[in-house]
Amino acid sequence: MNRRNFLEMGTLAAGLGAAPGSLRAFNLTGPANDFRSVAKRALGRTGEKLSILGLGGIVIMNATQAVANSTVAEAVHAGINYVDVAPSYGDAQQLLGPALKPYRNRVFLACKTGKRDRAGAAAALDNSLRLLKTDHLDLYQHHAVTTLKDVDEILGPNGANEAFVAGRKAGKIRYLGFSAHSPEAALALMDRFHFDTVLFPINFVLWSQAHFGPQVIARARQKGMGIMAIKAMAKTTWPQSMPKNHSPNPKEWYEPCSVPEEAALALRWTLSQPITAAIPPGDERFFPLAMYVAKNFQPVKPDEEQALMARAVGVKPIFPHKPA
């Protein structure tokens, strides 16, 4: 292990509170290579190619501008060309705008809005463009669509999707997509409009314990959509004894995989599915490990998948789902 790899693992162990034993047990995926670039995959039918790891804007939320600049520069130099942000990520847009300025023409910039009406979505789009210091977004997404009521509002008269279509016509948006927190909402959106992308939880616990994800990937592939994953390194919900909105890290409402070996394997499993890219947790302590895994990615082997799924047995998924 070279010096950089040693420092990466030392930082991870300190940040995640990993015991020395778990750190020693962690096996790096592939040969160490300081200059290896994150691989890219096709984004559905768009013709774009994105890095298999995305930089979530929430990673730089509440950072200084200097730290935000450094984080973005490190990601871009590692080959990451996919950046995703949202207004709900605190001051992330304000920090990301200046940080991305030197690299804007090298980055596929995705943003989201939780507004469900046309006027609200149009105003949110213009505000995001202003804060991100750009004249267009490569991808604009309906954020965290969960219920069929959300879907009806978004696609109905004077719904947010009208603002999306108008924004694309005006050159403010290149591609249209959505993120969803339920299979029902994702499937309904895909069936009712010709979206370019879907951003969805693709997670080993959700997949095996709640049948949450396979149906979304299957439908998106049928339609030639780009598929991006969130919650790859999530594990379960926080204990009920923990006061609401008092998680150890305000950027994570769920409990992530806290052992480096498991977190790395969980991300490798997600990246082994037929997706374009994954976005790691908002907790910035996970980002060095995520970049290492992405730079040295190799698909999970059958015995590794079996071991990972065994860890999921009996674990409560972060989203409830009852298969039809």
C-alpha cells in the first residue's frame, strides 16, 4: 500500500470510527494506482457518458468555500464528471457555483426541485441557475417523488413538469429526469412521460429485504433511460430511541454502513447493477472511500454478493415497501 492509500484508509478509519480490526480486514479492490481515473458509462439514450461515481452537492454543505473548491477540484481530477445538487442541501448551491466555475464545461451538472407546481418549479430553476453561476443545467429532476399524488401534481395542469418542458425549450435544461423514493411513483412517472433519467435508491438491504429497486431498473432499461443510484452505502433506519432529526450527522437521516469493508462492498454491489452511476452518502467522511472504490472498481463476485446479502437478513430497510 502506498502513502496515499495509507492516508485514505487512515482518514476513513478515523472518520467512521472503525476499529483497528475492521480496518485490517478491509481489502482494497484492485491494485493501488494514484493516477487511475474513475471509469465512465453511457447515460441511457442521451449519448452522454458519466463517471460511475457522482459528487453529491450535500458533501460540501456547510463547508468553507476553500474546502468546497478543493473537494470539487479533487473529484474532477479523479475523473468525476457528474455532479448533483438540490436547493434542499443548505448552502451547497452557493458553494458549488464558484467551485465549479473552472470546470463547468467538463462537468455534467444535475439539479433538482421539490416544487410540484409550474410557477414554483420555474422560479426554483432560475434561482438554481443564478446560484450555480451557469446558463443551463445538464439535467433537471423532480426531487424525492414518493406518492402517486406527487405524480399527479407534477404531471397535471400547471404542474412542475410544464416548467421543465418550457425550460428545456428555452435552453435552460438539456435533459429531464426525476428522483423517487418509492417504486410506485417511479413506475408511474416513467409510464406517463418520456423522461431521460431516473435517480433511485439501489441498495442491498432494500433490494433483498423489500424487493425495492429491481422493478424500477427493469422498466427504466426498457425505456432506454439513464439510471443513477442513491443510498448505495445505506444500512438501516436509526434506532427508535434516537430523537427525531437528531442523527449523528445532519446530512444523513438513515444509518449508513459504518464498517469500511461493508460500505465498500455495498457500493461495489450497487455499481455492479445495470446503472450509470452512484452518488455516495452526504457525509463527507465516506467520499474518500467511495472515490477509491470507483477508481479501482471491479464487479462483485458471487461469493461476495452472497456474503453481503447475508448481512442484510433481518435488517430494517430505510424505505418501507410491500411488493404487489
